[in-house]
Amino acid sequence: MGSLEMAPPWGWVDKNSWLNAALQASSCRVAEEHQIKLEYESAHFLQSLFGHEEKELRYLEGKAQVRLVTRDGWLVARGPESGCELVQEVFADLEEARRNGGEVTPRDFRTAVDLVARGDKGVAALAKVQLMGARGRKPVAARTPNQLAYLNAMASNDVVFGLGPAGTGKTYLAVAMALDLLRKKEISRLILTRPAVEAGEALGFLPGDMRDKVAPYLRPLYDAIDDMLGFEEGAKRLEDGSIEIAPLAYMRGRTLSRSFVILDEAQNTTREQMFMALTRLGEGSRCVITGDASQIDLKNEGISGLLEAEKALKAVAGVAFNHFDTSDVVRHPVVGRIISAYKDFRA
């Protein structure tokens, strides 16, 4: 009678195979783990690189998939080689920005992490272009690569369009550029204007003189001036005429020489208004036009002048178009997420 050959217990074989594979994977992970140590002159300087908020390091840990330990004036990163390299590049960028006189806020730290992680220039490069701030206030600098491109475009073109969602710094940076040139006496006045799109009311029926009537529509422009110059200097410049804030209708028939003109909320201009605004420029003048095509409030006036200008002027020398997206939103971080959610929902 032949012998009965027992088949191997497959469950046992699988268990051992899995165990061997797990041990091998574990040893690979141990072998592949890297460590770097970054040392600085003091704990205070190191902490200044992440905005004195140690919780921000958790954000970098998640991006780089590393473990970070910091004590005194040093920081250790342990994890995959790519993650350790990312940590090293982020802190090199932050150190350069800090040693060049900049301050690093928690938001700046996250911006540096995001920029370096996707291969863009970091915050040190952004801070190299700075505009004069008010006395006792920090200079104005770009916070994102798109903002930096916008500043460079304004410095080298006669007409610049800043297009994108609210909160991306389109108007704020344009005002900062204009004030910088005004203080350097490269222009003689700053003119801020926007179309007064009434919420169902004609301006003529509103109480007060013309300044009172249009003030609510122009309030964001006054706020930008106050924020950069302070109330006292802002009021003085408004009084002497070196800064003028007026509704777009007041631009008709004028020739604006040695002026920096900012047309805000341009998505609400008609085709005729946009053409009129662009042809007011005189010798030595520049113009920045800001708008968001997703926020058009025109009702029966036809196509937006901003949309027509974008198509008609895209190949004109001296005219530049800069586009912003939700990654450029510099308000509360949730604002960018809200804008993206609405954009996806309405698509």
C-alpha cells in the first residue's frame, strides 16, 4: 500500500512568507531612513524661521513625511531621503529670507513649504522685490510667485491687467506700486477709480454730495490707502490732489499725464467704459486694471469691457496680463477653499 503524502499547510506557508516579507520591508525602511541635523546660532533664531509657532513644524512633517525634533539651536529630521532634502531646502530658503532682514510669519512658513515642495522659488525670492511702506510700517512684498510676476509686470509695462478671484492682492499691490513711485516722484499723482454699479439704486437719489454718494462704492480703495499710509498721510494726499479717488464716469474727457491709474472691479465696465479708460493715458502715465470675470454684476449693458479687452489686447506691446488663482488668496486660508468650492459647484 502506497504511502499518503501530506500537502503542506498553505496557511502556515503564507504566514511565514508574509512574516519574511514584513521583516525584509522593515529592514529596508531602517536602511533607507535618513537623518539631517541643522544647527543655528541660537534657539531664538531657529524659532524665528517657523514664526515662533512650533505647531507649524507638524505641517512640514506631513509634507515631507519626516519626524522633526528641535531643541536649543538645532533641528533634526528623520525619514526618507527626499523628505530630509525638502526640509533642508525649506530651512535654507527661510534662513536666506530671515538674514536679508525679513520676518517669517507662520503663514510665510507654510508658503515656503508649499513653494519649495512644488519646485517654485521660495519666500526669499519673493521678498527681494519690496515697495516702500508707510513710516514705521513694513515694506510691501509679494507673498506668492504670481504676485511677484505681477509686481515685475507693473515695473516694466505701461498697462497691466491683474485678473483673478478676490483676496489675491490685485488692488493692494497695485496701490503699493503706485505709492512707491509717488514717493520716489516718478509720477505726480495716483488715480483710483472703479465703476459704481448700484444695487438697484441710481446715485442721483442717494443723499449727500457726489463724494458722499460714491463713498460706499469706493470704500475698499480708501481702506487700501489708509492701510499703507495711515489716516493722517492718506488724508493729506487726498487733500492736495496727489491721490484722487473717483468713480469711472469722472475720467471721461480727461488726459491723465504722469499719473498711475488703477481701474478696480473692471469686470463691471461696459465695452465703452473700458475703451474710454484705456485711452485717457497721457505722457509718463501707467495703468493697472484689476478684475474678476466670475464676479460680473452687469445686467443689461452687454458684454463686460474686461472680457473684450483681454481678447483684443493680448498681443499689444506694453500690455501685460497676469492671472491669479486660489493659491494666491492672502486672506483667511478658508477663503481660498470657499472660492474653490464655489467654482467647482458652479462649473
